[in-house]
Amino acid sequence: MILSSADLLNDPALSVRSVLDMRADTTPDAIFLIDPDKGETLTYAQTRQRAQAVAGYLLKRGIEPGVSIAYAMPNSINTVICLLGGLYGGYLTTAVNLVAGRDVIAYVLDHSEAQLVFVEEASARIVEAALAVSPATTEMVDVTPDLWAVEAEIAAQPDGGTDGLLMYTSGTTGRPKGVVLTHRSLLAGGANPAEAHALTHEDRALCVLPLYHINGLCVTVMGPLVSGGSIVLPKKFSVSTFWQTLRANAGTWFSVVPTQISYLLHDETPFDAIPGLRFGRSASAPLSPDVQNAFEERFNVPVIETMGLTETAAQILSNPLPPGMRKIGSPGVAVGNEVLIGDKQQREIPRGEEGEVLVRGPNVMRVYLKNEDATRDALTADGWLRTGDLGRMDADGYVTITGRLKELILKGGENIAPREVDEALYSHPDVIEAAAFACDCANYGQRIEAGVVTREGSDADEAVLLALCCERIGKFKAPDRIHFFDELPKGPSGKIQRIKLGELVARK
């Protein structure tokens, strides 16, 4: 049985626990989790047993369902088990971003009021450092094989409306906001890509995005869960082993971010076709059409561009699979939720006009934790989420993202979307990463600069790239300066952080 977003609306009792129970009861011996590094696999029945052990352990410790518990671990089978165990027991399961830095982790553990945080050897020191400077009273628990042997009472079944996941947004300014997603939202976050990509029990996902990011968690964990498929979980993304891992584990699809696509494209390792590989999926940031076309031409793997947010349990838009009509440069059409383009009063505007992208559906968050003002600003009275993204919708319902409300560069009174500059830079075959950003300017209010990463040995210097931008988008929109880096600053989703890039340039 493959669950759809309609199932979630029609059955309010469905929870992550009930879906895992259904899989374990109907296909107990089907493989669900695969660790390619250790050669370990878990069936759906084994996954449920370990999730029950985690849920029982928490209740045995006197931690009541509904309160926050956290996990701070790199990708592994154990990480998925701790996530599912918290959800199985009805706890508000908090994802800790391991690369957020000591102070942010300290804030998250305190703000979430997490009573316990699961760690492994690789993450224990990071969490210890955070707790040393945090007022949080969170207890740190090392995940060991002994945990799977716990036999204890389990709390009552959560339902679809029970708060399930707490994930903090990676904003570039101010404190991160805690996004609260219910079980229904999490399942919808899996059902939407399952529907868009026609996932079945025969599909196997390669998960190379961290499970403290919504794309990795909802798309490549919840997607296979609701469709009855399986997941390959390497410790991290590696260009040198990516295709080998897919081939060795019979992967049929993968979900990555544009920077990873670019690094794979520029890797010179010979590539042989992988039997059974159906598609790759791109999300979390706009994908340059030049990069997408070059990737598909080289690897003969269709890339499905999509769009999602933490606040929407990942996917809101997706292009169809071939032979459906993909529109390169667009993240596609709404799947499993409603999307419209609105004016400043969140009223729908005519097709083709630019406005804010609004989303409504079972996948949308319930609230920002302890932040009524931010919740009120983000959610309208009739349930629409304001994404902060600017876009247009064409006659076929395909959305094109034109920029972020807060990222537009105002040069001489004209709004310039940084993405236009990015795409001009990405059209050079040596550019691996690119991001334009605003700098203060006495003459124009703001001027445009950009940061790039080029492949090793490239002779593409600043003059070459500036000339390319002038040719592609005109001198007015072209950057005044281009700065070269070994790597551009990114958030946990792999999205390049323009504000931090500007700060790095200012410190040069």
C-alpha cells in the first residue's frame, strides 16, 4: 500500500507509528535500512523492534510523551532508529544540526527543552561543548547496542495531529526558529515525493543529505516509509564514492542539492550507466539550467527539479518524471498541496505576474515553537503559509522562482534577483559554485558582487567571468567584483548563504 496526501486527510488517526506498524505487519522481511559502510541491513520488522525499544526506554526513564527529546548524530541506521523511536513513542523529536556551531546547538537544546539527547561517539564532543555553555538541563545518552535490547511499556498511540518533529530553520540572521510538524505533516512530507516520483516498494533511495535537514528526513526517509521502499544510508556525501554506492546497493533514485550536482558534474572519474537508476532529484535551492542540462547530457540520468521548505515538511513543487513535461529552470507544479502566487495581501494574482509563493496543505507546519509573532506573520487566517519566495506561475501551473523577498538587490531603484547573476556565472563550464550578493554603495544604494568556486586548473579569472555576465544579463546587472573561494558558506541543506558570503568578503 502506498499512502497519498488524500489518505492522510481522510484518516486522522494515521501516524508515523501506525505506518511503521503496517509495514512491519504486512512486509516484515522486506529490507528498509541499509548501511553500505558496515554492510548492515534492517528489515521493517527489525526497524519496528528497535523503534519500540527506544520508545520504551524513554518512557522507562520517566519522560512523558509530548515533551521534547533530541538526536544529534551523523547519518546512520541508528540515527533513523532514534528518530523513529521518538516518533513511535509520541515524543516531540528534535533534530540537532551538527554543523550549526556550539552556540546554536546550545540554544536549540535550551529552547526546545529537550530532556534527553541521543548521541554517538562522532557527535558526543560537539554536544558536550554546547551543553557546557547552555542553561539546558538536557541529559546526553550514548547510543549503544544495549538500547535495542530494552523491553518496556510503550505509550499510547499518537495520531495524525500529534506534534512529531521539531526542526530549527537555518536562518542567516537572528535566532533559528523551531518548526513544529505533526505526524500528518511528516507523512505528507513523504507522500508528496512518493506521488510525484511514482515511488513503489521496489524503489531504493540513496540518502546523502543529513537527517537533521528536512529534505533528507522527509524525502528520503518518510518517502520510502510511505511507499514501502528502502534507504541506503552512507555516513556522508562523497563525490568519489557516490556512483559506486548507488551501483553496489541497487539504488533507483537519489535526492541531492544543486551544489552536489555541480560537484558530481565536475568530477572527472569515468562513469558507467547504473542499471535500474530511474532519476535524480534536486531541491533546497534553484538548479541552474546550464548545470542541469550538462549533468543530464554527461550521465544520461534525468534530474527532477523540486522545491520545498522546512515549514512544509519538504516538497511543495515537483516536475513530472519523463516522459512528462519537465520545464528546465522551474521546480514544477504543486503535488499534494495547493500553491498560489499572491500579492502583498496574500490574494491570488494573474498567471505570469510576480508575487509571493503561498502554500496550503497537510504538509504545512503547525506553529513556530514559542514564537506567536513569527507564526502569525507566516500563516494566514485561512491556512496559507507565506514562503518568502518570489515567483511566477505559468498557464500550465509551473512555478518559476525569481528570488527571495529578503535577498533582492536594490540597485539604483531597480530590483535585481541574485539568481539571474548566479545563472550567468554557472553558464561557464568551470564554475562549480556561484552566488551573488548585495554590498552597500554610495551611488546606487546597493551594488552587486559575487563569490565563485571554479574547478582546479581553471583559467576563468575575474575578467572572463565579468565579461560573461555582461554578455548574458547586461552591464547593469553584472557584478562589480567577483571573489574566488575554495568553498562558499552553506547552511545544513547545502544552500549557499549569501549574507555570510558578504560578511566573508567584508573581512578580507
